[in-house]
Amino acid sequence: MRSIRFSLTICFLALLALSLGSASLMAYRSASRNLEGRLSIQKELAQTTYKDRCRDEENRLDDSLLFQAQTLARLVQFHVDWGKLKHLELHALGMLTSPANPGAFVQAPVWALQSTRGFAFDLFRRATPSIRFDPAELLTRLDGQVAEFFQIDTAWNASYKSNSLEAMTMPVNMATFAPDDVLHWEYEELQLNQNLKVRRVILKASRFLLGPTLPTPQRNRFSGSNRNGERGGDRVESPSPRPSNTNTDSSFRPAIFIQCAYDIAKRDNLFASLAQQRDEDILTFANEHKKNLEEFRDMLAAINMITFLAGGGICFWLVRLGLSPLDVLTSSVSRINEKDFSLDISESKLPGELKPIASRLALTLDQLKKAFEREKQATADISHELRTPLSAMLATLDLALRKSRTVEEYREMLEDCRENCVNMRKDVERLLALARLDAGADPFKPEIFDLSQLAADCVKMITPLANSKGISMHISCEPTLEINSDPGKLKEILVNLLHNAVQYNKTGGNVFLRLAPRPGSMVIEVEDDGIGIEESKKNKIFERFFRADSSRTHGDSTNCGLGLAIVKGYAELLGAGLEVTSQPDHGSTFKLVLVTPMNHQVLTETVV
Amino acid sequence: MKILLVEDHKLLSRSLKQALEEDGFAVDLAVSGDEADVKARGSIYDVVILDLMLPKIDGLTLLKGWRKDGFTFHILVLTAMGTLEDKVQGLNLGADDYLPKPFELTEFLARVRALVRRGHQAKDPILRIHDLEIDTGARVVRRAGKEIYLTPREFSLLRFLCYHRGKVVTRSMVWEHLYDENDDNTSNVVDVYIRYLRNKIDKNFTPPLILTRWGEGYMIKGD
């Protein structure tokens, strides 16, 4: 890992990119689904609209047809031979003619037929064998209407056909077409010839009960209509209005059948244009959909970009913020040098995660500092311990050589130098012993030996010094105590402890050496009733070069404060516990507990 | 010239004391910090030779205390800690010179002499009065070009008088500066040594250089 900052930033950005990507993908998918839905609804709507409009268009055309038919129905005029009618003195009919243009076509509204029965009708039928329209009149009346084809049939064989029909005829079955209705119309499509298909309305008008005014040609839901298939099931087939006076003579139906038709191609063209419009709309919707989707995608991309950049910035800042305590720690650690071991940082400012590190570091540094100081002190001590006797010897020899002296003077100086050398050798050996201990070059060499004998030897070694200071040595142990341990190191321990006990004692004091076997262990105690050790110094006495009370003012200068350090080191090597109890001015007891199997013997006490 | 030697190593202190005495200095000995403090404050010394590692009170503490209390004697620090930092620290705390152990006796004595000279504002190691020359370094005395042999005591007395030339030196001053703490002699011994000195320096020469001021003490001529 190159750098936490780098890795964190990369991870964060990757995570951000992943989440942004998935969120965007989901958003895009849901949005595109929505838009798809909208598009399909729009398409459906366009389709419905198209259908509605087609229907409306057709209805309009149909209504128009019906209106024309009705108009025609009103305009039907019977070509009356005025002379014949005059001749028959049909004043009633004659009154119907327009006084404005006598001799012209007599306009005879259909309703006029209704009251014409029997003879009058026969007459009428005979007199009016044909139907024709005043083309000018017709044009003005039907201006702007859709119907191109007209055909009027009557029950009495009078008929009229528009010129546009030419040779074609729109057939109508007068007998079966709404036989009971006085007013009825129906729409249907009809293939006139190979090229021409028309939609027609057949309007049957017979007895008009409602007076001269025909029903308005609005699309009347209640009027009988039998529209063909296109209307589908959306229209309830309602019964044709049945006039109440159906008791009229059904054998005679002075009905006229008016047919108006238009070329269905016209409607289809209209439909086609509507369809085109619909398709255009759908295309527009599709384009719009595509555009919306693209816009959304662009917006999403922009949002993602901005979010990513902002996230990156925030991430950088956050990582920096998060790592700033580490920076603080680093800088304060980097300030540590051999002269200043303090960790210049207040733990309260550090986050909880770093506190253990900082406190541990501070602790370690503290220990290091102490070790460093100890080492420095030790170096100084070693220097002092070796350089001072060396200087003394040098000075003494220089002094001896300075001028000629008496034999006694030379002897004295040489003896001084020798003593000095002997002391230096002891110091050097102690230092070497400690160095070997530190290096682990002094192995534990166990053998079975008699501890009592060893203790007696040690006491014997110290006795001359003790005697010189007037100190009594006491040893209490069993005659033989065979143990398995390292006799060399144990001897060193005992000699050092006894030496100290004598060294730091008062004239006439006592030193006790007790060897007490315990189950599984051996307790060796060295007790004196000398000056004792202050409580504050008890932990320090095993440190190297430490002197409880400036040893050089007590006795010889050979002791350089290494004895107890060696004792401690050897005790650790032997796996023995070492304890010290002391009371200032009352003496000290050093207790060594050796874990070793041994033979239990009777305790005896001897005074040496 | 009286010197306080503070050193806890027996052999070293004994040898140095002897060497200094053979050079004509009176030497008091202290083997621990507290003893040194008592002696330094209770007597007049020209130079204090101070070991830094001492029982009870260490040398640097003594140094600080003395300088703080206005003692102006010259201090030569002897120590086994010969690192630069130790030297700098010692000098900064008021030591006048610093000699790391182990050292050559001749260097030690030369430094002590230099400190004594400095104490008397003298740069020239050879003191000249009229036709009398005292080479403090080589411990040689000449008068009119003729070498005169002097015992350490006599040399010491002459050197003391020369360092105070033109001023009256009382018997007690001489006694204080030339005899160490272990001398039982009374100040009368000064008169005896003055007589010895006159016999060697003034007897065969003119003019007499050592003058007696009755009731006050002795004086050596100022020029």
C-alpha cells in the first residue's frame, strides 16, 4: 500500500462511481420505462383520437347525407302537368303551385301526398309520372354538400336520378325497406361498379305526421338508423319511431325513397389524411420520447459528473481530515531525537483510535529514554570506574618518574599501583560478567553439588573482611544439602550478598546466612543488622552502578555498584526468586528462593 | 597558593596532592561533595580541582552553588566523562578549565599553574622583579642570572610574595595560602621561611627585595 490517503481516495471514488452508476442505471431504466409507458399511451391516444375522428367524420358525412336526403325530400317536386291538373280542376293542387311562376314546375311537398288518397292519388300518380329537380334550385339548396349521387324512387314508379349516376342505379327494395315506418333511414355501403364504391343513405318518407317540417337532420339517437359495421357495438340499436297511427292502410304506401350517396374514396381519403396525421403525431411522440430520453441521459450524466467531482473533493477533504491526527502524530514522532524523547502531543487532541498508539508510543519512548539515560549513565559509570583508576595510576607513575626518590617511596608507589590494578581487574571482570550476561554468553551449567559446602566456602572467603570490621558471621544449614544448580554462579551470588552484608554493616554487627530447604525449593537468606536500605532505594539497588550510600565513603573503593546487578542477573539465570526486605538502621535480608529438588536434613547452626 | 583537591579516588588524590605539593602548592583534600562544599566555603583557595562524580553531592551541583554564591576561585574540573557536551556544560556552569581523565600529570600541573597566573592577572609565566626571575613553569629562580635553589615551601612563599608585589602581605595571609589544613605550624613559621628566603635571595645581592613592615608583615618591592 503506497499511501493511505491515496488508497482511501481511490476506494472512495470507486465506491462513489459504483453507487452513482447503479443509481443512474436504475433511474434511467425507470425513467425510460415511464417514458415508454407514456409513449404507448400517447400512441394509443393517437389511435383512439384517430378512430374518434374517423367516426366523427363519418358521422358528419352521414349527417350531411341525411340532411341532403331530407332536403331533397322536401324538394321533391312532382312534375305536374299543369294543364292536366287545371283540366281536372284540381284547385286544391293548383293552390299549391307557386303563384309567382304559374306554369312552371309545381312544387309539391311530400306532405301533400299524405292526404291524397284514392282517386286523387291515382290522378296525382298519373299526372306526375316523373320527378325532376330544378338544377339551379337544387344547387342552391345543396350547396357545399357531400352527396354526389342522388336517386329518388317513388312507390308509383316516378323516379329521379342525378346525372352523376349515369347508367348506374342504386337499388332499393321498396317492399321490404321499413315497411311499417313512415320515416326511416339507413346507411349502407354499396359497390356501384368496379371502380366506384359509395356510401349511401336511404331515406324513406311516407306519411309525415309532424307537418311540413321534417325532423332536423341531426344525428338523432332515437331515430331509426341502421348504420353499418363501422359504428360497431357502441350504438344501441334503438327502435325506429313508430307513428301511433299505424292503422293506416298499409296496402298503399305513397312513400318516396331518397338516396344520397358519396364516393367512399372521398371518405377514405379523409381517413387516410387522418391516419397520416395520426402517424405524424405518433412519430412526433416517438421523437419527443427519444429526445426526452436523451435529455434525461444528458442530465443524468451531468449530475453524475458534478456529484462525482463534488464527491471527490469531499472525499479528499474527508480523508485529509481523517488523517490529520496521523499527520500530527507523525510530525511529533519525527521531532523525537536522541536528546528529546518526549512525544510532543496532547492525547486529548487525538482521536480514540490513535490514543492507544500514542500512549503506547509515549510509554515506549519513556522506557527508551530511561534505558538511554541508564545506558548513558552506565557508560559514564564505566568510564569513571575505569578512567579514574587509570588516571590515578598514570599520575602516580608520572609522579614517581618526576624526580629521583628513595627506595621506600618507589616501593610505596608501586604497591599503590598494584593495588589499583587489582581493583581494576575486579571491576573489569564484573563488567565482563555483566556483558556476558547481557549477551547470553554465560550459560547455565547445572551440576549436583553440596550447597552446605559451598556456603561454608563463601563464608570463609568473606570472614577476613568481616573480622577486620569486627563483624560476626553466622551460618545455619544442614550438614549436606545436595542440589542441582550452577555452583559457580550460586557462589558468586552468595559472595556478593555476604560482601555487601559486611560492607554495609556497623562495627560489631552480625551477618547471618541461612539455608532452609522447603518442599521443592531451597531458601537462602543473607541477613545483616547493618545500615539497611531506604524504601525509596530498594528497587534501585539491583541497577548497575547504583550505590545505596556512596560506597566509597564506606570501606574500600573496589565496589563500583555492580555486585547486586550481577546477583540479580545470575538469579534470573538460575531461575531463582530474589527478594529484599530491609529496615533502615536495622539491617537488610536478601532472600533467594531456588527451585530445586533436594534432600531434607536436620538443621544445625554454627557460628564461624 | 592554596588548592582544594576534590577527588574520591584515594590513590589519585594522594598522587595529585603530592605532585602539587612538590610544585609548591598547599593542598587541602576533600573526598566527598559535602566535605568539599564545607571546605570551599570555609577557607580561601586559589584553585579548586573538582571531580564531577562525587559521593553525596555531585561536582556540577557544587560548581553551580559556588558560582551562585559569588565564590571567585578558579575551578579545574576533572572528570571521566570526556564528551564535548560534558565539557561545554561544565564550562557553562562556571568552570575555568576542564581536564578529562586520564590525563598526564605534567598537563594537569601546567593547567593548575595557568589558573593560578590567571588568578593574579599575570600572563607571563616568568615573574620578574628587578634582577630576580621566577619561572613558575620550570620552577627555577634566578637572581642576576644566577640560579638559586629553593625548597618547595621557599618557592611557594617567594611566588606568593611576587604575585602580591608592592603590597604588604601579612603573616596570616601567608599562612593561609601556603599551609594546608594538616599543618600544625603556627604563623611563626612564616618568619622562619622569610629568613631562609632572604638568605638565598637577598644575602649576596643588592638591593634587598624582601622588606619587612614592622607590625604588618612583609612586602616585595613593586618594580
